[in-house]
Amino acid sequence: MRYAPLVMLALTLLAGCGEEKWQTKDISGLMPPLAFGLTDERGRDVEATRYRGDITLLYFGYTHCPDVCPTTLARLAATLGDLAPEAGQDVRVLFVSVDPARDDPRRLAAYTDAFGPTIVGLTGNREQLDALTRRYRVTYGYGEKGDNGDYPVSHASGIFAFDREGKARLLIRDSDGPEAVRHDLVRLLAEEG
């Protein structure tokens, strides 16, 4: 009788052995579905529903970012390049600029084109950006302007991953390596939509 708790613990652990774990942060049920109204890099008004059917990665940044944004987008582009060609075509990276004063559609297009066709630049007015950042509980802010008029923009560094139906599923952090990201993208791609 005294071994009963140990036997139950062992059975519980064994039952979970066949269940594959996410390697990035599982946020299923913690964040709302993908929803927004923004302007894309071609100057068109777009809704989040445009990207339904794809695995969608949402990342906030700005084109004048000296390090985090280009590094993150380059890492994502490399990871997507490692997927099978047909799988990589089913993933969209939405790069939402929180610096609309400098990041007009033309600048966004030139910036995202450098990272590949799966990365789409989006922006909006302050009201649209505030609504979207509040929705996903992230912040952004502007630093002091320098003598040349440039200013830094603080922004979140995490990437939200949404499934084909637009449900928030994962948070990809800076500390998640490319193998973990690739593993979880392959798993999301394999799910039935």
C-alpha cells in the first residue's frame, strides 16, 4: 500500500512519454487569435484574415533597428530556408513596424525584400499599432532624437506564432535556437487546419 503513490507517479510519467512537447513557449489559450487592420508594404489595407491558411509569425520592430530586428529576421529567413520548399511557402512572417513616421510602405518593402519573399512588412497609424500591441500585451516607445534626427525605438523581441486558423500557439524567444524553432514550425505545419 505504501508503494501506491510511487506506482501512480510512474504511470503518470509514462503516460506523458508519448506526447511530444513544444520546444518554444506554448501560449495556446493565453493570447487572442490573430486580428488586425494595417497597411502592407504595397500600400494596401489588409486584415489578418488575409493570412489564414498559413502559419503566421508576428514580429514587432522597425527598419532603422541597428541589431535586433535584422538579426531576428535573418535567423527566421534561414530557419524557413531549412524547411522543405513546399512547407516554407506555407509560413508568413509579418514584420510590423512600430515606427510609421519613418517606415512607409516603400521603405518596408525594400527592407523585407532583403530577407526573402515570406517576410511581409506591415504598419499602421498610432491607433492601429496601439490596438495591436495591447492585444498581444507588448509595448513600444520612442527615445530622444539625436542631432541628426534619428531616434531609437524600444520594442518587444518575441515572435508570436499562429496556426492556420489564426489561433495563437507559440511565443518564440531570443533564447530559442533554430532547431527548436524549426521543430515547432514543422509540427505546426503538420497539424490539420
